[in-house]
Amino acid sequence: MMQLHSIRLRLLKWLIPPILLMNLGAAALAYALAPPALRDAVLRTLVLLEIVLALACVALIWFSVSNGLRPLSRLRAELNQREGDDLAPVDAAHVPYELEPVVSALNGLLAKVGEGAQARQDFLANVAHQLRTPLAGLKTQLEWLGARQAQADSAESVRLMLSATERMIRQTNQLLSLARAEPQHFEKARLEPLALDVLVAEAVQPLVDLASLKDIDIGFDLQPAIISGDRFLLRDLLDNLVDNAIRYTPAQGAVTVTVRPGLLMVEDNGPGIPPDKREQVFSRYVRLDDKVHGSGLGLAIVRDIAAVHGARLTLSQPAGGHGALFMVKFS
């Protein structure tokens, strides 16, 4: 037997039949009490009246039930509008008394999930901190060994180990950035007035070195721009945007970093990103090209850092029609 899983249908099932039966009972009583000579006229009138009353009752009950269930619809809409990582408690101030136990249980569940997320972020941060120092030391030793290795086979082995170490360092830094940029655990007190153009200028040399490894021309167009931000997170945001542009731009390509008042832009002339996939690239572990090394965390970290700064992050196509243009607009 099919079960009714809709509250609206369950209420209609239990309300409409009793009301219709009461109307029919009242009509039958009126017919029985009517004089025999008038019963035919009374019957015709009662049939018409019962049809009108039945339709009116169904409409009134449907409207009343729908209105009564409106708080549930609002609650569902509020939850559907949330991002997947939004674990803030549901506001119970305007919730009907009957829904308070449900909202309370839901907030308890969100709190438990939040505690688990906090434990995960703390673990990531601790692991990243513990790994950074030994990996940096390993990289230094491999560079020293590579500079003194004469045999081709040994030099190639050192080069491969150094490359693997650099990837591990990058993954470690990504984990640390991910932990620091988690929107639910970010402290607004960390924001301070910063000169965005100066922050980018301080990062110029490492970014130029990164681009030169792929024979990519990187340019900077910096104008004075004061924003409220976290220095370390904004440096992570810049590094990830530029690293992403360099990774997907072919040799002999170009990457441009632009700073305007309240605006940071990173543009490249690589293959670009199709419009239907532009939202996906900001999700964790998403990589559109499996041939390019990476964890798929870079743009997700950029998204989180922009969010905690109240900035708007957009991805579009440059005016030239080729490549990708990332814009971070600070409020």
C-alpha cells in the first residue's frame, strides 16, 4: 500500500472526508425533515449546495494547510540557499513553536559538524606546520647535492627527488592555507589596513622566478590600493592565482597582474575555461586538465580567502578573447 509522505496530503486526507461526511449528514437530515411535497425541490437545492460547499471546503482547507506549512517552506528555502560549508545555526527567533524542536535538533547537528570541521582544520594546520621545516631542509640538501653531482644518472635522480620535494612543499603550503582560510573559523580581528600594491610588489621576484621556469612573460601594473585584509592570506590568494595562471598557460605565453583601487586582477592568455565550467573550478579537488599537476585546492583556497575578506571573486574571459581573467573586488 502506498504511504503518504507529504504532510499536506496527510492533513487533507484526515480533514476533507470528515467535513464532507458532515455536510452530507446535514443534507440528509434536512431532506428527511422537509415536507414530502417539497422534497424534490429540496433535493435539487441540496445537491447544488453540497457541490458548492464541497468545493469551498476543499479550497479553504488547501489554503489553510498551505499557509500553515509556509514556515517549513521558508526553512527549506533558507537551507537550500546556503553554501555547502555554511554551518551557522538556524535562526529560531521567528520559527513557530511546533518547529522549535526540529530547529534545535538541526542546530545541534550543525554544531557537531562544525566541531568536526574545526578538528579537521586543526589537524591540517598542525600537519602542515610539522611538515614544512623538514621538507624545506630536504629541499636544501637536495639542491646542495644536485650542484655537486657530476654523473648524469645521479644528477637526474636528484632532479626528480627535488621536483617531488617541491610538490610536497606546495601541497603542505596548500593545506596550511586551507586551514587558515576556513570561513567559519576566521577571526575578523585579523583584518587590518593594507597597501595591496605594496603586498604584490613584495611578491614580484618569486612570481617572476616561477614564470621564468616555463618561459612565460609576467607583467605587473600596480596602482595604489588600500584595503582591509590579512597579509598572509592575501599573499596566499595572490600566489595561488598566479600559480594557476602559469600552470595553464603554455610556454611563450603571458600573465599580467593588475592592481587598481579595491581590485586585484590576474589575466593569462592560456586556453581559458568554458563558461559552463567556471563555477566548478572553485570547488575543492576539481581539475579540468588531468595532465597538469596539482591538487585542485588552489582556486578553492582563493574562493575562501575572498569570502573571509567580503570580496567578490569572478572569472571571465579577457577582452582579447583568449585565456582567463580572475578578478577579486574588495568592498
